[in-house]
Amino acid sequence: MRATKLVIQLKHLRYKERLERLKLPTLQYRRTRGDMTEVYKMLTESYCKSVNLELELHKKSVTIGHNLKLVNSRCHYDLRKYSFAVRVVNIWNSLPDSVISANNVNTFGISVV
């Protein structure tokens, strides 16, 4: 927020307007993109096996979309509902196959944009 105020021509505008003028992504977008990058690393085994969270792949061989679909688990309490392993499932499953089939983390991060 402070960095966008350093641009003298935009100093008088509100924060969202400064972001639009500078064409910078919002914080929510950056967090979601970071979450998707972490899920990609976990599923492609870029991490150590002990780091893997409760991300369960669909066992069906035929799925609509890509072949790395995650199982959406039910949550009864808000404590678990907003955790990483639950909040990323719907977003991950909605990504197109062209994004999921990236060769490495760098090309995945570019294609999510």
C-alpha cells in the first residue's frame, strides 16, 4: 500500500484505484495464485513426502477436466472449513488441463496468471 503512494501522480487516489492504474493484482489474487502453486508442488512431489497434507486425489480413472482432481471433504466446523487443505480444493479442480499439465513450477506460475 505504501509503495503505491510513492508514485506521485497516483498519490491522491484510493488504494484500489492506484492498483487499477498500475495494473497490479490484488492481494486476494496473489494469495490464491500462491496457494495454487503450493498445491502444484505437493501433487507433483516437488516437496518431501512428509510435508504432504490431506490432499486426496480422485480414485476414478475418468474425471471431467484434468487427472489431478482432488476429493472435496466435508467440514462441520469453521476451524477446519477455512484451512488450506479445504479451501484450495474447489479452485484447484476448476483449473483447466492446460494449466495443470505445466512442466515445472515456473511455467505453472506463468500459466495461472
